[in-house]
Amino acid sequence: MTLYISTSELLKRYGITKGTLISWRNKKNFPKPVIKAHGCSSSRYGIKAVDTWERDSGLLESLEIQPLISPNS
């Protein structure tokens, strides 16, 4: 099982900008990155924390996206 999801993967998944992701972290309790970006690298977020946030916020239904973690994981 994958442990992390990158900033770029999240932006693509949600169809948002980096600014929106930062706003969600500040205003909508989106998880903070587990590994912060340095230089050209991308921050990494914990899959479990993001999955929980998506479920709790109703994002799975509103964006009609598949869960990051399947019930069988």
C-alpha cells in the first residue's frame, strides 16, 4: 500500500490549484504534509490522513472520486 500522495497528485485529483490546497489546510482542516518540499521536490501527505479527510468532508461524493484506500486494504 502506498503511504504518501504528492502535492501534484492531489492537485490533479481535486482539479484545484496549489493556492486552494493551502487554503484548505488553513481553513478546512486539510492534513499538513508529512514530508515538506525542498527545492524542486513535492510535499508528501499521508494517504490515511487524506483519505479520512476526504470521507469526513464529503469530498468523495461531491467530486465523484474513488477512495484513496479501499475497504479491503
